[in-house]
Amino acid sequence: MRKTISVPIDEGRLSAIEMYLEQKNSTLTAELEKYIEQLYGKIVPQNVRDYIEMLAASQKPRQRRSGADKDKPEQQDGV
């Protein structure tokens, strides 16, 4: 699950950041996503990152199965 965060910033500073990032063919969102990944790797211990990845990987197949099961009609016993 992804969450959205908001950060207060002065309008003038935001405009300047966006203007110069555009010159570098980037966006504030892209740069912040890169920084968050770097921060996550720096702050969160490796064993915790591994555990979180393991949980995410184990949830993906379940979601696929449940999504595929929605298209299948339910079977009734004895009919």
C-alpha cells in the first residue's frame, strides 16, 4: 500500500525548485521518490527491509489469485 505525504514549502522556493528541475528534465516527485529510497536504505536496517520485501512478495500472489477468482463463478457442491 502506498501513502501520500505533504510537506509545507514556501511558494517561491517551490517554483524555483520546479523551474530548475524542469531544466534537468526531472520533477519534484521523481527527485523526492529517489531521496526517499536513499533515506529508507540508510535508516532502515537491512533485516527489516528484507522482512518488508518478503511480506510484500507474499501478498502479491494472494492478490492475483483473489482477483482471478472474482471472474470465476462460484461452484456449488452437489449441483
